[in-house]
Amino acid sequence: MFIYVGCRTTRERNARGDGINVYGVDARTGRMSHVQRVDGLVNPSFLALSKRQDFLYCVHGDTDQVSAFRVNPDGTLVYLNSQSTQGHNPAHLAVSPEGGFLLVSNHYSGSVVVLPILPSGELGELCDKVLTEGPIGPHRVEQKGPKPHFNPFDPSGNWVVVPDKGLDRIFTYRFDAVAGKLHPAPCPFAYTRKGAGPRHVAFHPVLPLVYSVNELDSTVTTYTLSVDNGALVPQQVVSALPESFTGDSTAAEIEVDRAGRFLYASNRGSDTIATFSIDQQTGWLSFLGATPTKGRTPRFFALAPDGKLMYVANEDSDSIVVFSVDPHTGALTETGQVIETGSPVCMVFAEPRT
């Protein structure tokens, strides 16, 4: 297996990263070994692989660019091309289920855009743009305008769910994979609490549920998702912080394990990963505890494809810390493996190809 790590690079972000780093992973131990560094890139943050894992795409934070790379059988990357997202600070990207388009959220421009993926793996020029609109939230610093931050497809592939941190809304779109167009769902958005700042979402693998991690108030909200009309209906809100934590913290990443039994969310400030159990009938969450990440500012984390390990990217302490995952309790335990890399902010996993 290979892991691709995006690392911020610019002085404006107080970054110490050097581009995209490629690591090989030992299938038995999970240990990482460095394979390649793709430098000369500006803030390669969120990454996405094509369906066949033969191409990798990245957004360049604080710019208007997204780039394409060919993935060689040995895991190394070869740059193909870049295109403009016609917006500022692209923050997330997702490949459409059939593989023909790339969707990108422009965080500072309040837009979600679509770019075609050519047979060569290169990106074509933008073919659609939609704006997230509505009244801004009450936070004077973080909610000065629309701020879409995430745009994944739901498990059915029919709906694109877009949390907007600036508007305290989560938008839903139907994607036309023939024309490459986004269309608002019949129920186009759901409200969050004022000042919640929804950032990322995760889907239950079986139940029709969406979980939103809310950056500004460090909570997680459970929503039902209608597969018929894309409607999101809130069911529950829980804190991602332990009751004993009294400082300042913002939430960042969220993930559900592949069995749908546990949910994890990261806290920047308390520097922990919160663990929740998921009720198998209702999908509601119960807080189990928060595990220190052994670093500062866990902006991102990811479960390995087999679910046995979690890799936590501590952005401000320049480290990826590896934890084992108890399959029965969901508990995280340090493995002792720490990879030093500057300002890591995203990672994706790829299986080796022949």
C-alpha cells in the first residue's frame, strides 16, 4: 500500500512542508517508508485518487489551482497539468463515481465547481459552477461570507453534500454525470445551529445517515439523508470534547469506520481524537472518550483501508502519529510509530498496481 500526504508550504500559512510525500506501507506492520517527494508545489492540501487509483488530484490552498498527476505502478507521481478553479482557496475535491469529473469547493469564494477529467487523466477547463448562498453566521472572524469546505458524494453516488462553514448550512446537490452539472436538491439545504460552522461530513456505510463535524462549536450532528430527494433532517447534536476540557478548541476531521460501529472526530486545541459508538438501530452517537494525538493541531486523520490503524496528521508539530484501533471497542492505542513531515494536512491510501 502507498500513502500520499499533502503538506502546506507557504510562509503565509506558517508552513514547513515541502509538497506531496509518498510513502510505502508494510502490509504486516503498517510501518511507513519514504518513496518520493514532489516539491515545488504551493500548498498541496486535499488529495483525491481516481477510481482505478491511476491518477491523483490535489488542490492548492490559497490559490485558484488544482493539479493532476499520473500514479506509476511503483507509487511514484508524475505531474500532468493544472487548471483554474475560478475561485479562491480550493479546500476539497472529489472524483465523481463514474470517474469523469472532479468537483472542488472554493472555500473563500463560496462556490463549488466541476472540471472534466480527460481520458489522459488530465483536467479540462471548468464546466460548471454553483454558489452557496444565504445569511452569514454570527462568528465575526470565521463567518464573514460563504465558506464551502467539503463536497463528497454520498454512498449512492446520487448526491453531493456540501457543508458551508460561513453560512451554517449544509447544501445538497444532485450531480448530472452526463453533462457535468450540479443541480440543487428539492430540499436544497439543512440548517445547523447558529455559529456551529459545519466543516466536513461522513456517511454511515449502511444506514441513511450523515454525520457533520462542526468546526466552530466542536460538535457532531447526526442527520438522516433521503435517497429520494436529498433532504437532510437533523436528529442529534453531541459535543466532540470531553466534559473536563475548558480551553479553546475547533473540530476538523470526521470518519466512520467501515463497519459503521464507531465514529471519530479530531479536535484542534484539545489535540485529541474523539471516539463515539454508533447505535446500530438509530445511528445515534455516544461519546466514549478522547485520545491525545501526541502532537499539535490534528487537522486530519485517516483510518487505513483495513481499519486496523489510524494515521493522525498533527499539522503544527510536523508529525504523523500511528495508532492501532481495537475492533471491539474502537479504542486507539499508540503504536510508537511517528513520521516527521512538515505541516501535513491530508493523506490518501492506494493499493499497489501491476
